[in-house]
Amino acid sequence: IQEAREKFEREKAEAKRKKEEEERLLREKLERERKQREEEERQRQRKLEEERRQQEEEARLRRIAEDDEKRKKEEEAMRLRIAQEEAQKKEQLKAEENAMRARLEEEKEKIRLEAEEKALALEQEESTRLTRIAMEEEKIRKKEK
């Protein structure tokens, strides 16, 4: 009976040890699986965070490129506007210069015509005076005869 009891106690202790060993192995396995899942989740989160950062950087670079393109277009529009304004001013100055030249030419022509009229008037006066003198001389000659 004693032997049977000792054998029973040994078997009971062995069964308890085996059960504890199995529970320990199961706990270790569950702990490894939990750690593996946690690590996979951390990697997944890191990957998502990296993708988010990459998308933000790509969006930032796109905005910079769009801003540069917009600035270039604005600068080009400004250059064109300035060139057009300068061309308009140049044309306006040219037109004003031509108008002034035309006025000067008209003024010269007017002065020339007035000078011609005065010269003609002086010639006529001189001619008239000489005619009068000639007539007077003719009268005097006639009287002398």
C-alpha cells in the first residue's frame, strides 16, 4: 500500500510537473506569439508613419514646384507687361516727336511764306516807287522838251 501510495504520489507529482511544464511551454509560446504580434504591429505602424511622412514630403515638394511655376508665370507676365508698357511709351514718344517735327515744319513753312510775302511786298513797293520815279522823270523830261 505504501509503495502504491508512493507510486501514486510520484505519478501525481510527475503529472503535476508535466502539466506545469506544458503550461510553462504554452505560456512561453503565447508570450512569443504576443511579442511577435506586437513587433509586427510596431513595424506596420512604422511603415504607415513612413508612408505618411513620404506622402507629406511629396505633397510639400509638389506645392513648392507649383509655387515656383506660379511665380515664374507671374514674373513672365510682369516682364511682358513691362515690355508692352515700354513699347507703348516708345511709340507715344515717337508720335509726339513726329507731331513736334510736323509742327516745326509747318512753322518753318509759315515763316518762309511770310518772308516770301514780305519780299514780294517789298519788291512791289520798290517797283511801284521806281515806276513813280520813272513817271516823274518822264514828266520832267516832257516839261524840259
